[in-house]
Amino acid sequence: MADWSQLPKDLLHLISQKLNSQFYQLRFRSVCSSWRSSTPQNHHNHHHHLNLPPKFPNPSNNDSTNDDSTFPLSKRTLFLISPPPNQQTLHPWLIKIGPDSRDQSHLWHPLSRDKHFPLHFPNLIDFNQLPVIDLGCEFVIGNFPSQSSSLPLNNSLYMEKVVVFDADADTWQIGNGKAKAKANRCSVLLTIHISGKLAVFRCGDERCDERWTIIPEMLTPYDDVCVFNGRPVAVDSTGRAVVVGADLSVELVAEPVFGGDKKFLVESDGELLLVDKYLSCLVSCLRDDGDGEGDGGGVYEIEHGFAECEFCEIGRERAVRFHVFRLDQKEKKWVEVKSLEDRVLFLGEDCAFSASAFDLRIGYGNCVIFRDDVYSDSQSSELGVGVFHLGQFRIAPLSCFPCYSMFFWPPPEWVGLH
């Protein structure tokens, strides 16, 4: 049997350079002492975010001044944890792990910003004994629940998605494979201001002013941000996508597609996808049976119209369908995708990620799993989650798709947290 500890150091270093996850790097370094010594602990600086301050100022509505409020930044990682090799018929578990604003670690619902689960210690998940896939991470700025009535008016970040990266201060090139002087690198936060414009915070380089800058360019409000192929990308409500440069200029990546009401950016299998969410207003109505009582028909839901209703109350919006597009970088346009094949897309409050049906150990993919409060159960604490199947053009609560609902809480018995 080959002695893996004797692999050449230059080969080990090359392998480590391909590991684009802090978790994978830790597993790599834990194999043996020779593997650990083959690569510096922090050689992937753009994943460790060493230059970030513990708290960030709040960008005010006035671009020229920042108020005195500060907010913490929390990083959480999404894991798909599979059962031991001798239990391959069991389903995996999808979970998010990371700290809250007080730096206390929790298990979080993968699609929620503020819903964490109880875990009674002592309990231990030994990731070295289980197959684990790192599906990505999210960054949460602030310490307020997403639906808190006490949210201060000056919280102009508006609880939007945040992306964080370390890059060359001059080019914002990320992970170009060449060693850069530490003084020439900066850490960058990109998010969406309450005005709908992009907000940028830079620190770690002497040329960075360590304050928020609002990018004035905006044709329509931005919907989402992400990092793709080492570049920060933003998309607005029309589907127009831009890349943000180190000089805070924006360059067109894709022309608009229009159509839906909310745009999401998702990297899937090396491609950048645009998910276009269509919403429809629900109206709860009391049907009139014609008996003059006006209360015998029961409550039902219709979309938009008010026909045959005695009493109507405008309710929340709900998702009715999704369209998916992939980025054609050469033509700078979005091309509609009719099928995701075996891919499954997940749309959370602060993150969007994807996984294959093979890794999820299910028979099919081609679905979008998303947060939607319409599917929340007022009688329980379950999070509202919906599923849209592209092939069937069908949308339904997560409970209607047992093969997907088993990924979430509670954890399967083989995890050992019961």
C-alpha cells in the first residue's frame, strides 16, 4: 500500500492550492505532519479574512457621514454531512454552523438568518469520521432578528446579503495564484444599501479609509450580490448584472432579462445562474353562499381578484414560479435554462448555494428550494420553505417533497445528536 505521507511537498502544495475552502484546508492539514508542514496555515488568506475589524460602522443615508453605530460580522458555513461509509442507504444532513452576533456557536437552519436549533452539550460531530461537503458560507452583519420590531431606523444595511473577500488592493483580483505582499491586500465587504445602491467597506491596506462608500451608479435598485470567478458581481431588479472594480466603477456583465419580481445569483457547478422569482399577491376571502349570512362558505385564497367575496383581506405575497438563466460571459447576456438536470438550488436569506442530486442521495434534482413565509405554520416553529420543480412547473410546500424535507431539522439518528 502506498505511503501517502511521503508524497512530494511540491505536489502537496499544488493540491492544497486547489482547496478553496477553509474547512477542506483544515482536513488536509490534519492528515499527517508532512501534509501539515507542506502548506502554511493561512496561505489562502482570502478565505480567512484576517484583516477584518471586529465591528463595522453603519452606513448612513447620507453618503458623506457615518453614524456611530457599529455592528458585528458573523461567518457561517453550510455543510452537507453524509452518513458513515457503512450506512450509505441513509440520507445526508444539511446544516449551517457558525456564531451569532455574540460569538456563540450554533446550528442554524440552512435557509434562515436568525433561526438556530437547540443543541444540548456534550455532543460532538467528528467531521474526520464522516463524509462532509462544504457548500459555501454566508456573512451576516448586525445583531437584529430579521423580523424584529425593534430594528432601528438607522440600520440602513436593511439586513441584506453581504459578501466578503480579500483581494489585491489595486485590482481586486482574488486568488490569482501569485504571492502578494500583505500590505498590498485589502479585505472588502459588499452589500446593498437601503437606497438600493451598492455599499462597499474596505480595510487592511493603507489606502483604505475603513469606512462605507455608497456607489452612486444605479439604474434600478440592486437585488443580490455574490463573488464569481474572483470578482464581486451584483444584479439589479431587471436582471442587469455588473462587476464592481477596485476603483468602485461598475462594468456590465449581462443585459437585463426583466420579467420577475426578485433576482438571485447562484453559482452552480462552475456557472453563474440567475434565478428570477415571480410573486403574486394572496387575498384571503370569506365566500358568500348567497344565504345572506356571508359566513357559511369558509375562507379561501385567490390571487389578485375579489370576485364572489363578501370580505377580503390583502395578504402577503407568495412565489408562484421561477425562471433560471445562466450567464453567457462572452455575449454578456442571460440564457434561459430549461432544466437544471441533477442540480438543486437553495435560496436562503443571506446565501444561495447548490448541490447535486448525487451528493444529496436523491433520485432527481431540477428543483429550487426557497424561503417563503407563506408556508410557515403558525401553530409550530417550523420555518416556511417551498419547492419549485422546473420540469413539472410545480410549486408546493417542502412537506410535499419528502425526499427534500428529510435534509433539514431534526437531524437523522446516525448523527448522534438526539
